[in-house]
Amino acid sequence: MIGIIVLALLAIGLLVYMAIVAKENNIIKTTLTFDHFPKSFGEITIYFISDIHKRTVSEQMIKEVGTADLVIIGGDLCEKGVPLHKIEANIDLLRMIGPVYFVWGNNDYEIDYHQLDSVLLSKGVNILDNTAAGFESETGEQLAIVGIDDIKTGRHRLDLALNDVKENVAFKILVSHNPEIINEVTDQHKIDLILSGHTHGGQIRIFNVGMYKKGGIEQVGGTTLLTSNGYGTTQLPLRLGAHPETHLITIKTE
């Protein structure tokens, strides 16, 4: 009997711990250097957040980030049951950091995506829907943020997004909710960096084993792939072995 009580208390303790971890507000600060990044840009900073789902973005976390050149939402800004006013409040906080860019995730389509599209546009969010946004330095050097729609829903068109990029662009960042896009990227695409989420790092890992590998940075051919554990949770508001994270990324030349 005592053994059962002890096991029950341990189980409850573990669930409480997992719930606490799921509400963490972690900012992973990373500097990425590339020998061909346009020197005239100096460096750029990107605040990347994906998989917000049902969470409310922390005001304290936003204050800690401060400002960035770009804010990129890597999909799953919401899911079924998330009210529009909560989405609007999260966007308003993210806009305090810098101009916001967004790509669609699979769960974003669980609500009326026409309404979500309208909210994003009303808030001045730049929607990268199989399109690209270009940036030019004072000396005329160019970089591009390329965004594709969600892979899981079959809406992505990498070809259309890349066709929207000017020929003289020196550096390309691809934003894809799902990191599986790496399987479609070739060296000919000349994509330098991919920002993605979707996997939640497995979310609940038992003895470091989960449905997906933990988020991180890896080199695949000539492309650097960053996969985030994401900020929110799916199904259960619990995490174990895959802490929630957002990213403040500095990109500069070597």
C-alpha cells in the first residue's frame, strides 16, 4: 500500500514538473556566421518563434528580447479553440520587437484561416505564403527571406517562393514550419539558412527518446537548418526533456 502511495505521489510530482516546464519562457541566443553574408549589412538580428498554439506570449520575455531587425513566426500561431483576441494580443507583443513576418503551419488551418489572414493583415504582419521578401543594403547588396506554406497540408510551393527572389540576392533564408522541407532543398537552390519548428523537439521524451529529435542546429549540405522545440505544446500542456524555446539569432559574416 505504501509503495502504491509513493508511486502515485511520484507520478503527480512528475506531472506538475512537466506542466511547469511547458510554461517556461526561454530565449536561445545564437550567433551564426557565414563567409558570404553581405558585409554591407553588418549583422542582422532575427527573433524567431514557432508553435505558439494556445500559449500567451510572455510580456517579460518580450522585454528581455528588446528589439530585433525582424520577427519571424514560424507557423502554428494558433490552433482550434484559440480566440482571435488572444492571437491579436500575441501579435501586438511581438510587434514591439520589430516588423513581423509569418508562415503558415498545419494547426493554423484548424480555425477559419480567412479570419486569421484578415487579423494578420490588419496588424501589419507580412505573410510569406510561397513568396519572398527582399532587403537591400546601402551599397545595393541583397538578402531575401523566403517563406513557404505548410508541407503537411500540401500547400507549399518552394518553386514559386524561390521564383519570387531576385537574381542578384547574395543570401537566402528559408522559413518553413516543417523541417522536412530540407528533403526538397538542393545545392542549386542556394539556400543558406532554414528556420523551422513543428516537431516540438518530441515534446515529451522518455529517457531522451521522443517522437522527433530535439531541436537544434545542423548542417545539411550547404544549408544550415535550425529546428526549434517551439514555444507552445500540442495535445497535452506538458513537456519533458524538450524545453520550450524561442530564438534571438544574430547573423553576420565570418
